[in-house]
Amino acid sequence: MARERRKLSAEEREQKAKEKREAELAKWVPKTELGKKVLAGTITSMDEIVKGNKPVLEAEIIDYLMPMEEKMIELKKTTRVVRAGRKFSFRVSVLVGNKNGFVGIGTAKDLEKWPAVRKATRKAKLNLVKVRRGCGSWECTCGTGHSVPFKVSGKNASVRISFLPAPKGTGRVAGEAVKDVLKFAGVNDVWTKVAGATDTRLNFVKAAINALEQTNKMKVSDEIGKKSKREA
């Protein structure tokens, strides 16, 4: 009689993934100049890369500098009709973030599920967005980076979304798909306003990331700058 496989707990799965990641990083040989500087210890944080506006071409750079959390937000089986018949493949979208100001999303396709997941995760790490956090609500003057520093808006396809600063303790007032984006970005309190076809989960998530990206693209006054929290 075959032995039943014991299900791993969340802690055990996390520990196993961490050991696997460390083993892969131990074998990593950088191919880019930026990767060589990171491995040598010349660059020690993602903020240095963002400030220098340097392109990240190796996902191992992200793994080396900071731990990331991953979540599959969409899995679809696609079909393409060819002369020989139907050809099936998987399309996967993965959300990654460090819960401290960085979040990204990646989409990839492959004939098998898990290779598609790995491709999407790699793409997400190469498309990270820096999120400026702050305390922009007039109801709260704590000065910590628990919310967004001012109102920001984003869009993707027909979806439109706006994030408004909220006082501490409000929580993430948003749909389930957007809550994951805010959680991975490290934003704990925010009001949201949405419009369009929000039932399209992938477009909804991309619109949320586009809105958070505006926190670093907008020019701010000295007064607003004091309210925002920059992770240096």
C-alpha cells in the first residue's frame, strides 16, 4: 500500500521556497554590469537602482536585494486553431511585491502550467513599480507611510480607478483583487473609486498598479512632500 503524502503547512512551504531560492542565488552568475555590482556589494538596495534609473534585466537582482511575495491572480487555458487541430496553452498572471513600496505584475504563456508561472513571475520582478507612501488624509496627522500622500488615478482598458488618502485604521476599502495589490505595495489605509468593467480581474489589477505608479510621477510641493514617506 502506497504511503500518503503529508501536506506541507504554509510555514514549511515558505521555508522550502526560501531554501530553493537561496540555492539558485548561490549558482547565479551575473550577465549584466548591474548584476555584477549587486553581487559585489557595490549596490545594496533597490532604491539605489530606482534613483539611478538603471534598467533591471535579471530577475536574480531582485531576489538578491529583497525578499518578494508572489501570488497567482489569473490562470486561463487558451486555444489556438492550427491546420493540425487545436493547440492548447496556459496564460498566467502573477503579482509580486515586498510589502514595503514595491509591486509588479507579469503575464506569460506556455504549453504547461508551471513553466508559464515561472515566466510570469520573472516578468513581474522585471516590471516592479516604486510606490510613494504617505499620510495625505486631513483626518490624520500621524506622518507615517500608511496610505497614499495624495489622490492618484490610473487606468487600463475600460477600467478607471482612483485612490484617496484615508486616516489610520480605515483599512483597504477596495475590491478583493485590488486589496492584494495594496497589500503587496505596503499601503494599509485607502479609499477607492472605480468605474468600468471591473469584473475583468487582470485589467482591474493593472489599473490599480498604474494608479500607484503615479505617486512617483507627479511633482509635489514641499508641503505634500513632508506628508509623504520616502523609503531611502
